[in-house]
Amino acid sequence: MDPFRLIPSAEAIPAPWWLLEFLAVLTLTLHLLLINVALGGSLISLFSRLKGGVTAPQESVSGLLAGKIPTLFAVGITLGVAPLLFVQVLYGHFFYTGSVLMAVFWITVVPLLIIGYYGAYINAGKHEKAPGVATAAIALTSLVLLYIAFAFQNNISLGLQPARWGAYFENRAGTILSLDDPVLWPRYFHFIAASVAVAGLFSALIWSIRQRKGTKSAGEKTGRGLRIFAVATMIQVVIGFWLLLALPKEIMMNFMGQNLFHTALLFTGIVLALAAIMTAVLGRLAPTLALLGATVVVMVLMRTVLRHAYLEPYFEVETLRVAPQYDILGIFLVIFIIGLVTVGYMIKWAVTSGSGKEAA
């Protein structure tokens, strides 16, 4: 079937596409940083529990992250609303179609998200009092977040490939997944590796703050967090090359010299990742944090141009009709700025709370 006949008509947008795309990139960057800590922190905590048992919160990475994950989980999900809305405004006729094709798996994200959120709180509350319950809770949260990431990757894959939509006429049950897409698995594992890296660096930041507060052995644990970041980022680089090679050839070539901007983004991302690995290995926290931020921005930009490349045969965002609603946009931006300040305060509180406790 001709995929062009399956693509819904695009709606008018309330502001220039480049402004909405910029806001999508900005909000997605913030969302990814926080949700990476939630997922990666859950995985690191679970591994730490299974490997070494449970110690006092100030002495273990699982205890360190236990009280942070619920707050960062909540803030990360809240910050995820904005980029999701911008994507729906610009690419809704693709995004919603992907959601319908995998409706059963997509709708389960909401109840599972609530369950995972409760798991994070149970883990925080029972970390010392009921270690077995806490371990089960953080395992549940980890599984939920892994599932949600997998569901999102499938939705992205389906939404970017209208040629696959004809499968709906053979399966209208809402259970279509994109398991045969060669890009799906490297993109999914790339996200998981990134989450572990960001969470490792986040733990290093917390230990560094506690070191300045006088906590014993925090310096050693800062180095451990940097090592987690370095190893996970190395794995991420390897998976990144797998992802590049899995792309359709005509799109891959854009990143191999055919498109100067795409190639420059890829080269910049690789250089930034390698530089971050180097500074982490050398134990330099501040430059590693800065390089991580720059790398995430570049990766989100690559994600954006990759979407454009996939949809180019069917749709160009620049052609969307603009029906200006600048008054509503202005109100949104004011509320958005206030929200960012509030979120920044919450993150600062989550990072610094409990930092004054003295380790034995």
C-alpha cells in the first residue's frame, strides 16, 4: 500500500517551526538528563545491592541514590511533558499513528509508571528497615523504566517509518512492535548505557559535595562514580557505532560526509564523548560534568536531524502552516521559565539533601 495515503494531514502550528523545535531540543535535553539518572541510578542501585548487600546510606551508592531517585523520577517525568507536547505539535500525525499501532503496549506505560514511582519510594523508605523489600522495589522500578524506554523506542521507530504502517490491516489489535527494525536494539541499548553513565556521574557529584562537607571516604567514592561514567560511556561509544551502521544506507551516509552539518554533529559528539572519558579517568569532575552537558545537547540535535532524514521522503517540518498564537505562547514561556526555576530548586535540594551526614 502507498504509505502516502496512510499519513494523516498535518495541523497548523501556533509559532514558527524553528522556535518549537528549539524548545523541543531544550526540554528534551533536560528531561533526558534527569530520567537517565532515574533509570541508571535504579540499575546501579540494584547491582550494588545484589553484589554487596546493604550498608548504611552514607556508605553505599545504593543508599546514596535511594533518597534521590524518587525526586529526580518525578521531576524527570514532569519535564518530559513539554518535549512530548512539542513533538506532538510538529510531528503529531506520525507520533499518534505509531501510538495507535502499538496501543496496548503504549497505554500500559501510564499504570506501570505509577507502579515504578511507588517502587522508588518504597526503596527509599525501606532501604535500612527492610532490605529485602527495598531490593525487590528497586528491581521493580528498574524493570518498569526499562519497559517504558523500550516502548518509547518502538513508538519512535514506528512513527518514523510510514512504509510499515500497512501492517495495521493485518493486525488491528494494537500489538504491533518494530522488533525487526535493525536500528531499534542499538538505539535502546545506547539509551541504557547513557543512563548508567549519567547516573554514575551524578553519584560522583553527590560524593564530591559530601567530601566538601567532611564525609570520610567520599573522595574514593567520587572516583568510583567517575569510573562508572567512563566505562559506561566507552560502551556507549561502541554501541553508537553499531547504531550508525544499522541506519539505512542513505541516512547513514549523511553522517559520513554526504551532509556537512550531520557529519559535523557526529564528529563533535564523538570528540566530546572521548574527552569526557579522558577527564573522568583523570578524576576531573567539573570538566566531565561540562562535557557531559555538551555531549547530551549534541546527541539530542543528532536525534532531531535523524528524524528529519527519516521523514524527508514524506514530510518537511518547514512546510507546516503557521497560525500564530503568540499570546498563548508568551504565557507558556513565562510559566515555563517559572517552572524551570522551581525545578532547579528541587534538583538542588535533591542533590544537597543529606550531604552533611558523617560517614563512619
